[in-house]
Amino acid sequence: MLLLWVSVVAASALAAPAPGAGGQRRGAVQAWPDAPNVVLVVSDSFDGRLTFYPGSQVVKLPFINFMKAHGTSFLNAYTNSPICCPSRAAMWSGLFTHLTESWNNFKGLDPNYTTWMDVMEKHGYQTQKFGKLDYTSGHHSISNRVEAWTRDVAFLLRQEGRPMVNLAPKKTKVRVMEADWKNTDRAVNWLRKEASNSTQPFVLYLGLNLPHPYPSPSSGENFGSSTFHTSLYWLKKVSYDAIKIPKWPPLSETHPVDYYSSYTKNCTGTFTDTEIKNIRAFYYAMCAETDAMLGEIILVLRQLGLLQKTIVIYTSDHGELAMEHRQFYKMSMYEASSHVPLLIMGPGIQVNLQVSSVVSLVDIYPTMLDIAGIPLPQNLSGYSLLPSASEMFKNEQKFKNLHPPWILSEFHGCNVNASTYMLRTNQWKYIAYSDGASVLPQLFDLSSDPDELTNIAAKFPEVTSSLDQKLRSIINYPKVSASVHQYNKQQFIKWKQSIGQNYSNVIANLRWHQDWLKEPKKYENAIDQWLKSHSDPRTI
């Protein structure tokens, strides 16, 4: 059984990793005395703001704090698509979502796609993967697919169970998320038995489900995941008094896309402050359990004498709204959903360094190859992070000259009824929708409005126009939106044809069954009208 206080004591004894020395390599202009090992730990739904002040005050995360003290942390790291499969597709391919056409949780990379791990294996690395991958096509429930395909249909249906909390009966239970702990154990055992005896450098990937909410069987056969579940052991790591109750604008004043999201996520009802605070507390406790699994990897590397030879990277596929903006889950460009943790430590990595430049998950691919000294392909959307984290580069301004001063994130899946595009710069967050005309854009100044409560797009038309032009120079987003709209319609038609006479029964009993069954003919007719309509995205 893991005892955190033992872990913290052991971790505090770790020495700061020694920098490499030698010649130059492409991208980072960095060389190592020997090719370093690499461990990448990727969790699910971890709000990146918890890794730095003031978010870090709400929950104890000793191993994330250890990585901060002994490595480099990126304060403005973002997902390239705030949902599991498309985000991971970007991470494993190094390409933006629209380039791989990873439109939703069913549509990701081809299973034979060459990932950074494949390239590293070809260059002599021993490779191993454990846990959640979720970057290829063909996964997730039928309900999840149909909801994504029909997001342009003129109806509004609750698709998720109401967010709730559930406390494990055993107060001292440590291994609450048993599947994640089993995968962590497998990774630890592999490091002990295989990696420690290998003559090759190794790259290990560990994917965790936490702190993603747990399934909620009450929402039907094709259930979603709206239950925040933990034990008292982990709740004790949370500073309850530090938990903020997020401000919500009246439903009548919310952005139309936000209203659709809140409704389909079953969040438009009444929630007491106690309910909201408990959901957030349980989520933070789930983050503490995630941190402990990361700690198991760090500790075994130390015990095996591998820590000073290994680059350790921790990140997440996206964040978790945890009732901010009257929503849970992700599928949003708001900070809680799109901001991810990103920490790197190991040989040659600067210690106790915080990088404020904006970066994103497509940067993982070139970073992994750069660590291994492998030449970078020219077609990648991302840039190596080593120039900002390496001991050879101690001037963040040099990194800014290499990495563009913006990141792109996009979303085309369920619970959002318009393709969404975020351009994040140092000061601004610009969010455009659909064709750029039918849905109002959003503009936030995060320096003065970190909670993103005031859309200032209309107040600053010149800034809005300039950012929109920049966004269009990166991606022809009206064209992409039209392509997604057409894809959704084609996929739905194929699915409808595949189930034949069972169509009415099957579609009525997806996750939206509680609403659908009240007026099934009405909703079937709405789909029929959508199928007959022109292929341009629906005006909201």
C-alpha cells in the first residue's frame, strides 16, 4: 500500500539531475553523454492550473511539486482538442486535429499510423506502453458517436447523467481507481524486470484514466461518466476552504454554444453551493490519487538508479470543467477544459524553471524525437520543447523565437453544436465558431479576466478582427467546419442504414432516452429534416 508520506520523504532525497554535455543536435541544439531514457505519463482530464499558484493551493500534489522543483513546468500548455481521442491523436502524430481529421472520439488515427514511439523504436529504443492510449479510430459507445454526428440537428436533448459524487465505503481506501493502479504496477514491474537490465535506451508510456469521472449507470444502457468518485483518504488531501464556487451567468445570458453544452450535459437544473463544492472537492481528490501513481514511477526510477538517466514527462489529454461555466467534462475552450499540465525533468533539463510561453500537445512528438537526437520531420504542427527546458538554453526569449507565439485548439465532437476553434496567444484567447459568421465569437483577456466571464469581442473589434485573420491564416476554419458537417451526415446515414428496421428503437434508447421517449416522433422528424437540408452548418 502506498503511503504518501513515505513517498514524499523518499522523493525529497532525490538529487537534481545532472545536465548533459557535448555537441549539438537539431532542434534543441542539445546533446547527451548517452541517449536518455524517456517516460511519458499521460492522465485524463487533469486541469493544468492545479500545477501552479493559486490552483496548486487547493490539493496536495507532492510528486507534481517534485517535478516542478527538479525540472521545467509549462504554465500555459493546452490541448489541441478538448476530448480524449482527437487530443491524443494530435499528441501521437504531432499534427493538428484538422490535418488528421480526428473529428470525434470515434474518428482518430489509422491503427497503422507512424507515431513518435514507432520512430524511436526504429532508432534503437526499447518501447513499451501500458494503460489508456485511445488515439486510433473505432472506440467509444454508439451513443457517443450518434450524438456527435447529430449535433447540427435542431433539437436539444440531455445526453449525460447529472453530475454527482460518490464516496467509497472504506475510508482508508487508497487504490480507488483499481484499473489505473494495475497499469501503474505493470509499468513499475516492467521497469524493474526489463528496463533496468536493458542495454538499449527505453521509452515507456503510461496512460491513466484518472481523474476522468466514473461511469454513471443511472443514465441508461449507453451510460456516460458523470460520477466523481473517491475515498476519504484522498479527500483529506484537499483544502476544502480553498475551493472556489465558480460564478455562473444567468442561462439567458450564456453564449448559445455554452447553453447547448450545459443542457446536453444535464447541468441546466438547480445545483446548491454544497453540491458544486463537493463535485470540485471529489475531483481534486481524484487528482491527488493521479499524482500518487505518477509518484510510483518516479520512486522506482530512483530506486533502480535510473532517474538521472531518464527524462520524465507528465501531461494530460485535456482538463475538467468541474462545474465551471455550468458544465462538467471537457469539450470546451475555457481554461478548466483546455489548459493541461506539462512538466519535464531529467538529465539536461533546467530545474525549478517555469516557462510562460504558450505550448500545446502537438509539441510532444518533436520533443520526443529531439530527446533521442532523431531529425525532425518538416511537416509537423508542433515544435520541440527542449530549447525552452534544456540547460543549454537559459533564455526563454530564444525559445519564443523558435516556437510561434500562439497555439491552436479545435473541437468537432459531441455536446457542442458548432465546430469550435481557439487561438491562444500570450494575452488573448480568441474563440471562433462554425463558419465565422453564424455564431458570435468570443474574446477573453486572461490577464484581467482569468475566469473568462466577460466576452470582449464586440468591445475590441480591431483585436477580434486581427486574431480572426491570424486564425484563418493557420486554418481555413469555415471550410473545415463544412467538411465536418458533411462527414457527420454521411456517417449518420451509413449507421442508420446498417441497423435497418431497428433504427427507431435503437436511436430512442441511446443516452438521451429520458428526453427522446417523451416525443420520439418529433425527434425523428428533426433528424429527417436535417438529412434533407443543405450541407452547410446550421445557423444557431
